[in-house]
Amino acid sequence: MRQFKPGDSREVVSILVNNEMDVLARLVTLFTRRGYNIESLKVMSVGNPDMSCVKIEMYGAEDDIGQMIRQTRKLVDVLDVTLIEPRCAFEESVSVAQ
């Protein structure tokens, strides 16, 4: 398991995926094989039954996060990957809960 290091930052990655069997398992496997601990995971519908949005919160160095994003984009059922501001992700979660 990758250890938290000084200088690591909290990042939230938003991943738009095809709503297919085993997509979540492939995403989680990609992160864990590279030693990342997923701090939080949220899966939401996006209004289209063929797609879902997966948000993964993790800690890491900027270069490592960039590498994870590039590798995530290579997965077959991944449509889009965006690094989002952690504060925005939190505010969005709070508004959904209300």
C-alpha cells in the first residue's frame, strides 16, 4: 500500500463511465494495483441509464495523480476523466444530501 507522504494532496477524480458490468471493479483494481488507497468512492446516475459518474477521493503527489488519470482514460468503458476541486466535490455532496 502506498504510504501518505509530505506534499501529497487530496484529490477527487470524476470518471464518466458506461453503465456496464464490472466497470467499478476494473476502476478499483487499477487504483489498488498501483498502491493507492481510495479514501471515498461515490457512484451516481447522470440522467442517462447507459452512463454513470464515479467520484474517487485519494491522496497523492501531483505527478502520480496525473499518471493515474492517464491510465484510467485507457480503460474500455471510461468516457471521460476530470480532476475536480476537492472543495467543490464536498459542497456538491452536501447539496445532494439536503
